[in-house]
Amino acid sequence: MSSAIDRTKVRTMILRMVSGAVVGAAVTGLFLTFVTDLPDFSETSRLAAVIAGLTYGLMGLAVGVGTLAPRLGATFLNVEDANEISEDRRALGPGAIVCLLAGLLFLALALAPAGDFEGAMPRDIAAGTVAVSFVALVGVSLWMRRYIDELNRALGIEASASAMNLSFLLFGGWAALAHLGYAQWITPLGLLSGLALVQLAAIFWVVGERGMLMPR
């Protein structure tokens, strides 16, 4: 009986991951198609910024919808029931806002003009959007600290440490290869986007390592 339950949980987890990947890929494809004639998204750093922005934005949207509608959220968020969402609303709500702000920030950077690219968004508007998003992001992050329990705080610290080590290996190695002339220099936008994606990967790794990705 236990193994059957475990297999069901594994199938549910895989289904959720595949569904999320399909939705993310579809939204990214639609976004790139919609702005094809605007900035040149063949540039790797801009594409990475779009992926980071849409990933964080979709996560924030999913958690935000689930927080506002607990019964609906219980069907796609990894929680026991709607009551758990209601109990954790003070932490989930700000977390959703943080993800949405991060997504907005990276999308604004991706659409901003730089170098030979005119961009899909005027520079002043992009700069203002980034500045407001960053200030709000810091403010909401500080605000939500009081609602984070010890477990999530420990997970955050562990994920940050893992992200720092992985970033040092990835971008440090890239810098060394670029210095030796074996690779192109990473752009500022590419570095920012890469760090955001590495942080997200580290969070999923740490949470998955503790078995917390398994449906409850």
C-alpha cells in the first residue's frame, strides 16, 4: 500500500513538473513571438533575462492566485489542503509579490535598449521600471522576513550558500576562459540573469534534496 502511495506521489510530482515546464515553454514562445520584431532575442543574455523574468513572474502569479483562492490553489500548489494556504497566507502573499517584482525587473531589462539594440521599451521607462521594482522588491523582502518560519529561513540560507558556490564555479570558470580568450565575455545582463536562474535552481535543489517537492 505504501509503495503504491509513493508511486502515486511520484507520478503527481512528475506531472506537475512537466505541466509547469510546458506552460513555461509555451508562455516564453508566445512572448518571443509577440516581440520578434522588437529587440533581438537571439542574443543569449536577453534570452536569459526573458526566461528569468517569465519564470519568476509565472511562479509569482501561480502562488498569488493560490493565495487569493485557497481552494483553487490547493489543486496545483504543494500543500495538504486549502487550510494550509490560509494559515500561511502572510508568508505566501509577500513571496508571490517578490517573484512578480523580480519577473517585472528582468523583463524590463530584457526589453530595454542597449548597445546597437533599440529595445521594445524606451530607456527612461525601462530604467524607472527597474528602479521601482528593485526598491519594492527590497521593501517587500524585508517585510516578509517576520513571517518566515525557522525551516524556511534555514532552507533560504542553505539555498543561498549553494547558489554562491555554484555561481563561483560557473561564472568564475567562464571569466577564466574569457580572460584566456577561449570564451566571450559575459554581459552585465547575462550575469544578472544567470545569477537569478542559479538562485532559483539552488532553491529547487535544496527543497528537492529534503524531499519537499514530493506531493503532500
